[in-house]
Amino acid sequence: MEEEQHEVVIVGAGIAGLATAVALQIVGLQTLVLERSPELRATGAAIGLSSNAWRALDVLGVAHKLLPSCPTVPKAVVTDLPTGSIQAVPFTRSQRGDTATRIVHRKDLLETLAEELKPGTIRFSSKITSIDQDASSSVTAVHLDDGSVVKAKVLIGCDGVHSVVARWLGLSEPVHSGRSAVRGLAVFPEGHGLKNGAAQYVIDDKRAGFAPLNSNDLYWFITHPSTAREKEIQRDPELILAEVTEKLAIDFPPEFQMVVRHVDLATLSWAPLVFRLPWDVLLGRIHKGCVTVAGDAMHPMTPDLAQGGCTALEDAIVLARNLAGARSRGQLAAGLESYVRERRWRAAWLIAASYLSGWVQQGGNAGVWRSSVEWFRRNIYYKFLHSRIFFAVHQYDCGDLLPAE
């Protein structure tokens, strides 16, 4: 059995894993990133990044590489289709230019982060079968499906919603929100001609929208109550497109249906929206010795405030800052404990706020509160609360990589 040892091993080469590897590299800790896929995964087509994420990317030294190709999305125009009412929800404040929201190609973000890492940092096609930790040892052993064993002083799980590392720690499984999302990238070779603003539509218990990435590409989504058929069709882009065009999008305006018809099938995805209960994040075991989790492995949340990827970038900075200068097992374990203590409350708040935001925007998921929730959405939420919640979320500053003197 082949064995090797590394200072830090990160499981997962998604946004959280790559950002954490870059941050740790900056503070002098070398990492090995284990990724089960044969290449970088671009699932999700695009991602919205608000100012808290751009601050983190600036600390990582990559924001300037992405900004030129990411126009600002200044606002979303929300149309309540049953009433015809239209409300503009701003994403920026004139006195704070750094609160801009931008839509980024997920592939571009992953590749930009990966390019910062030293050659050999990412090992693809590495699927974990088990993890064990000897109480008398200073290392954690990660067993791979090829029979090899990778030993780490520090193990960080960035392996997504159904994290192997989170399960090993004993964290509860994420729960289903009752909703699912279809996402895709619409491509217009001759240009879509739409301005740099997001459009959103709500009707009954469904919500849909789109936002431009550039003059040719539009990111679009539909969130809706989960259906019995989704397991049957969610891995077949052709079936997903048929379900969207024939059923899910039929009640939305022709403009949105036109966007859907221009989808690049390779970017089309259908997934249930899950989240970890906030009190499990507050009270659960998020680290054990020199093992912890970050990103969706720690705090999966619904996408209703567009903070999943943003929060993962914050995690990377906070985690690396707390490990900066640590070398002994005791110092590393203390650094992870400090990281978890710093992140628990923000993660729990974002999970709760995201879930409640989606619940309100989709009429209480058509439950018994539907009429009351729809009235609240039209008369209170979009007029007075939505922007305030967004700005409160965006204002967060994860700080620098080096601890304060």
C-alpha cells in the first residue's frame, strides 16, 4: 500500500477548496488538493459574486484578473406576474461602489484560482473511500479508491453538500428545502442586446430570472417546488430542457422563454435545494483536532441570497489567517478551533436568511400561509427588506490573511 504525507490536504477542488489552497499557499502552508473528478468541475454555469466575495478575491490576488470581464449588475427588476407590479431592487449603493454584484463564469473563477497554485497541487481522479485518525498520532489518514493512503497534519473538507469529511466529523446531513432549481447559460452569438441588469419574475410558488455575464451570455434560473420526476430527468439535459419549456417556463413571459431556448445544453443542471439546519452549524462538531470543513461542506444553503460561493471565499481567508504561523499539532488544532468559532454565527445567519428569503419570495412554497406571504412579499419584502438584507450581507469584510499585530 502506497503512503505519502503532506502538511495540509484539502478534499475537493471547487471554489472553497481552490480558494483555501491559494490562501494557505500565501501564508506559507503547502497543500495537496484531492479532487474526485478527472478535471475542474464547471457545474452551475455561472455564479453571482457580491462585494464580500470580491474583497476576498482581492486578498487572494485574483480579483483584478476577473473584473474586466464581469460587468456590474446594478439592480434586479422584479415583476409580480399575477398583479403586474414591477419593483426595482438595487444591488449597489452610490456611496459604496464596492457593493457591486457581478455574475462570473464558474469555469473562469475555478481556472483563475487554480492558476495561482503551484504545479502538482491538485490531484484529479482521487476518490476518498474512508478517513481514520489515530488518537496517538499527529496525522489523519485519507484512504483512496486506488488503494493509496494520503496522510495529513491538517485535513480540510471542501467536498460539497454531501461531504465525506463532514460525515466523518458527525455533522448532520443537509435537509431538503422542498424546492429545486434549474440553471443554465444562454448563448447569443450575435449578442442578446439586454442591458446589464437582472430580471426576475415571481408567480405563485415559482420564481425565475436571468442576468447578463457579457454581451453574448446570460445566466438564467428557475426555482420551483420539487417534483416526483426530477430524479428521472435531472441527469439528462434534453429531458430537463423539455420539462422547462413545456411546463416550468410556460407561465413566464416570452422574453424569459426566449432566453431558455438559447441554452447551452452542456451548462444545464437540475438540483434539489438543500441546507444544513442553522442550529446544527451553531452546535455541531465542525472540527476535530486538525480536521475541519469549509464551503458547502460546512454550511450548505439555498441560493436565494446568492451567498454560497461568496461565503466559501470568506471561509478560505478566515481559515488561512487562523493557521498562519502555526506549525505544531497544538497550534494547528487551535487555529482550526479559532476559525470555526469565527465562522459559526455568520454561516448560521446566512443559512437562515437565505432560506427565509426564498420562502417569502415563493409564496411560502404554496403552503397554508401562501396568501399572507404573497401579500408580505409584494407590500413589505421587496419594498423595504430585500435591499437591506442584501446590503447587510454584502458589507461583511473577511479581513486580510495575516493576523493583526
